[in-house]
Amino acid sequence: MTAIGWLQIVVFSLAVLAVTKPVGVYLVRVYDGSVRWLAPVERVIYRLCGIDPDEDQHWTRYAAGLLLFSAISMLATYVVLRLQAHLPLNPFHRAAVPDRQAFETAASFTTNTNWQSYTGETVMSYLSQMTQLAFHNFTSAASGVAAAVALARGIARRSGGRIGNFWTDLVRGTLYVFLPLSFVLALLFVQQGMIQNFHPYVTATTLEGAKQVLAMGPVASQEAIKQLGTNGGGFFNANAAHPFENPTPWTNFLSTLAIFVVPAGLTYMFGRMVKNRKHGWALWAAMFVLFLGGVATAYWAEAKGNPIHAAHGVDVVASATNPGGNMEGKEVRFGIAASALYATVTTDASCGAVNSMHDSFTPLGGLVPLVNIQLGELIFGGVGSGLYGMLVMAILTVFIAGLMVGRTPEYLGKKIQSREVRMAMLYVLIFPAVILLLTAASAVLPAGLKGLNNNGPHGLSEILYAFSSVTGNNGSAFAGLTGTTYYYNTLLGLGTLFGRFAMMVPMLALAGFLAERRIVPASVGTFPVTTPLFVVLLIGVILIVGALTFFPALSLGPIVEHLLMGAGRLF
Amino acid sequence: MLDVVYILLTLAFFGLMVAYVRACEHLGREGTGEEDRP
């Protein structure tokens, strides 16, 4: 590990801290309706779609709107991908996307996962990229934030189960948050040399004299929302390791920061909405501690490198001319610290963009992204999903604290009783159930084993990572798993759907139930949710829930692989 | 041919989610007796 490496992590952390409050204040104003500078556009959309923007929806109606919008947009994407050969903006005559991949891609982008089993630059037409994938990049992000805002409203007010209006939250999030932020970020990216064009692909001659086709396209505009919306689906197959998609250290820094901008701001927004800013910062602190633990572990493991390399005389010590450590699968322009930071941030949030190949990390370095996803994508998390995941954990924390002292638990003035805990537990249990059942099936079925490139514990890690990634709506790939089969395309597509909607529904129910409860004033028996004790307890609950559910699988995968690496065995 | 299967699979999933919403609503009412509606 080097001082300059740590300096990058410190500067990044300070930047996240600096953007939290201004973004949070803006988000409050967007979702309380006081930002109006695109009001005419809003009105036209509401009129065209027959939306009553003043309707305060019951949680069941809010959930129905979310499901209806997702179902229709997913089916539309499926149809366009299947028909792209006959549609315009297809200058390279891309054929129809195969049915299994069209299903998986439609599900994946609808759910903010953006798992890609195809090579973007050789499979998708410009029309598919711009009207379908980019559309979902905006709307899946906006619907995630909408759901988080709905839960915040449920906690903040007493309104008979009414938690806002899904359609206005969706439109306002897209118009006032993601479109303008993406526009500004895309301009910064273009200024740094990221490409943004509709040129035909360019044929270049390499130094060895070989011909190489360089893909072109509107990359900067896709890249901006890919990061800000924690989508992660790259324009190019190499994602942010591609020099056109991540040309300079500044684009690398900005794109890493962009992943955390909205999730960090949401913690402040929540504090403002519930009139307890200290609690918003307490959530931020819990997220930050977990982030710091992850990035420190990944950086340490990668900087230390593989002892087998050292045993064979490879110089793994960092020096002025040698990055040292484990550089396999890493972009030499970014090195170990920026790769470990990017891998941690992209899996803390449900982004899934990568600037290095996680499969090439050391076992413990690769364990960090996997654990980040398995903790529930709540370390700042996906846009919206990070906040509501953390709030569910906060509710479980006060419930456990209430059990300890024998009092009815309260969370921000709302009593937490059996129905709230039922919904919170549904939310918590569905996630590991989907991951572990699909992983277990794939580890024994011939169709599941057929896709593996590595055997032993590393092979299990590849399967476990794939299902964790799609169910957590992350979308990053560990690589090494051939996912372009009917078996994997279909199951991974279903994993994204269950990981998104089967968790969102109980969370919205929880929001509705809390919105039915009256707000009781704090008393001497109320467990304070602004203290370091609360932060420690919250982190403990998150780690214990994660450890209890995933430790057996992790011990058979990356942990045993690490121990065997020490004994000189590789997989 | 499989297009029909995938479209039906999508519709079945979202149909299941609608039923899930109703089940959660039911779970919220069932036997709590604690609702304090405004």
C-alpha cells in the first residue's frame, strides 16, 4: 500500500462528505414539489399520460403503479431488442438479440441491474442503446429513489397508509435529478476526452500491423447516467476499463464519485424529511464505516498480492517503477488503489460498473465485492434501494434494542409492531433465499456446471457472485462464468426480477403500515437513533444478518480458496 | 417460438407480484388489532 493510494481514498471520502448536504437539500426540494423549473414539461407529461399529480396514493396503489410501469417498459424493451434488425438507427445491421438474452437484458435494465451477457458494441443497435437501455437507466434509477422517498414519507407522517404519488415521483426524479445531473456530468466527461458521436466504427492498424476495429458511439451521455443512476451497464464490454469509456484519472475519479452522489444525498434528505438530521448523519456514518472497512480490506489484499507469485521470484513490492501486489486484471493506468476503490464503491452501491476484473482479484480482495453485495447493497447502496435497505435494517435494529430492554420498539416516533417486523423480515429473507437456492441448484445441475471456467472453490465463487450480483441488482460480473445459455440467461433474468420487486413490495407495505401509525413523542424509554451506540448496533445487525446467511457459502468459496492459496494451490 | 414463453413468463411474474401486494396487505391487517387509523 502506498501513501498516494491512501490519499486517493481520503480525497474520495472527503468529496462524498462534501456533496452529501447540497445534494440532499436539492432532493428534499424536488420531492416536496418546490423545484418547478420544468413545470410546463411536467404538466405535458401528466396530461399525456392521464396522471393526476395531486393524488396521494395508498401504498397498494403506489406499488401497483410501480409494477405496471415496470412490466410495460420491460415488455417494450424485449420487443425492441427482438426487432432491432428491422428498426432504424442500425447502421451496422445488428441482428435481433437472441430471445434468452433479450429477456435477461430487459429484466436486468428494468430492475437497475444492468447485468450484460452480451458485448454492447457488437450486439446492440444505436436505437436499442438509446431508446431502451438508456431509458431504463433513467427510469429504473428514478423509480428506486421514488420507493425510498415513499418509505421516508411513511415514517415521517401519519396519512392513513398514503405514501405519495408514484407517477409524480418517477417524473420528478427523472426530470429534476437524473437528467440535469447526467447532462452536466456528460459535458465534463466529453471535456476529458470521452467519445460522444454517431460515427461509423474506425479501422486502425496496430503497431504489429494487425487491423483493429474501434467501436464509436454516444458513450459520454450513457456513461453519466450509468454511474449516477447506479446502473453500471457499459457501452463497451470492457466497461470502465475501456479507454473510450474512462479515458483519464479525472473521469475515473468523477465516475467513482458519481456512484455515491445520490445515495449519499438521500441520507441527508431522509434526515430532513423526518426532522432529525442527526439521524440522517448517523445512517451516513454507518454506511461510511462499512465502506471504509471494505476498501481497506480490498486494497490491503490486492497490494499484498499473491504469495505464489512471490515464491516464484516475481517482485510484488511496490516501488517507483513497479505497482507491486496483484496487477492481474487491472488497468495499469489506474493501478491497485483506484481499482480496489472502484470495486468497493461499485458493489457498495448497486452499480456494477467495473474498471478492473473482480475475478482476477486475490480471494480476499474478491471477497469484498461479494460481501458488499450480500450485505444487501445498502452501503450508500443503489439509488433509493440503498436508503430503503438501510432503513429496514434500522427498523430491525430498534426492534432488537426494544427486545433487549423489554419495551415496545419505536422508530422516529412510530411504534414498530408485528406487521412492520413481518414486512422487514420478508425483505431481509427473500434476498438470501433467492441467491442461495439458485446458487445451490446451479452448483449441482449439469446445466449450471456447464458454464464454469474454473473448478473447485473458485468455481463456486463464480456462481455465487453471479446470483448475488443479479439478485442484489448490482450487475457486475465476476467473469469466468459463461452466462449465455438458456439456463443462465433465464435464471439470472428471474433473479433480477425477484431481487428488485419481491423486496420492494414488502418495503412499500412497510411504508404504508408506518404511515397508518400516529407519531408518538419520544420518552425516556425511546432508544436514541442519533448516537454512536445506535451506529455500532446498526452495523452489528447488518454484519450479523449478512454473516448468518452467507458465511457458510463464503467459507466454501473465497475463504477456503484463500487458505489453499497459502498452501500453494490455485484454481 | 420462445418469444411467447418469455412474454408469458414476464406477465406471470408481474401477476405474481400483484398477488404478493394483496398478500402483504392481508398480512398487515391480519390479527394485529393495532391499527390506529387517523
